[in-house]
Amino acid sequence: MVMSKPGRLFIEDGCRHIKPIMNREIPFKGRLGVNIRLYPPTNAKRDVDNFLKAVLDLMTKAGVWLDDSQVDQLTVSRESKVKGGKVIIEIWQRPKKPLQLGKG
């Protein structure tokens, strides 16, 4: 499968933001829970499920976890519009407390 140019740019940009905030607990191993909050750049009509694959693949490529098949619990919400858009991801090893990735 060949990734589109916007897809490659999303992965590159995401990795650039994630790598500096990674800590010794990463990569996560074992079973995981994930909460994704999407802050779109506009009020345009969007399906939240279309964003999930890209976000989960980004976490794998950035080395946050070994593989997204580790995710047993997944929640996603669309939040209010934010200039430029934003995604906040919380990840925890089940049943531990979440580690928040991103600025909130």
C-alpha cells in the first residue's frame, strides 16, 4: 500500500511533535486503553472514524507502542474548532492511569 503525500506529511509532522515528549514508559507494551480528542480546524462536516486509522498508525510509526493491535479500549470525541486543528491522545496500560500526549 502506498501512502498519499498528505498522509506522509501527517506522519512526519506527528512524529516531530511526539518524539520530544516520549518518556521511559514508551514504547507501551501489553494491553492499552486510548482516548482521542479531535479539535478540527474548521466546522466542515467530518466523520470522526476517518481520522482513527491515521492517528493509530501514527502512534505505531512514532514508536509509542509496538502495534495498534494492543489497543483494547478506544474512545474518540470531536471537540470544538481550534485554529490549525489539534489532536490530544491519552494512552494507558490497562488498568493504570492515563499518560496524556499533547498539549491540553
